[in-house]
Amino acid sequence: MDDARFAAILEIKVSGLVEAYMRLDGVTLKDALVAVYHSGLYKILEREETKLWHHSPALLRDCMMNELNTGHLEFPDE
């Protein structure tokens, strides 16, 4: 996939992740953005070859919450 297309997909996925985090956890937009962009999940999500972007925003939010609560990243089985 070319870089421009992946950048567009990543933007959509991050937006959905931020929205899910705000809705389900009652955090502010600022707090959600800070949490997402500083997470280990984001560092992996922004690499196209990991294919993590295939997952739904809700599932990505669950992964991020696990990371925030335990300090460990766990990903769903394919």
C-alpha cells in the first residue's frame, strides 16, 4: 500500500480509537489524544506492515486499555 493511502487509513483508525475511548471511558478529547499518541499501541499501529490497522476501533481500544492497565500490549489472535 502506498504511504498516502496508509496515512488516510491510519487517520481514520486513530479517530475511531479516540472516539471509542472517549465514549466508553468518559475521557476528554485532549486526554484521549494524549493517551493514544503516547501509547505503545500507536507506535505499532503506525507501521503499516504490522496490519494492526485491520482491527476495529473498539478492539484497538481494548488493546490500549489493557496496555494502560497492565503495562503490557496484547493483541488478538488472528
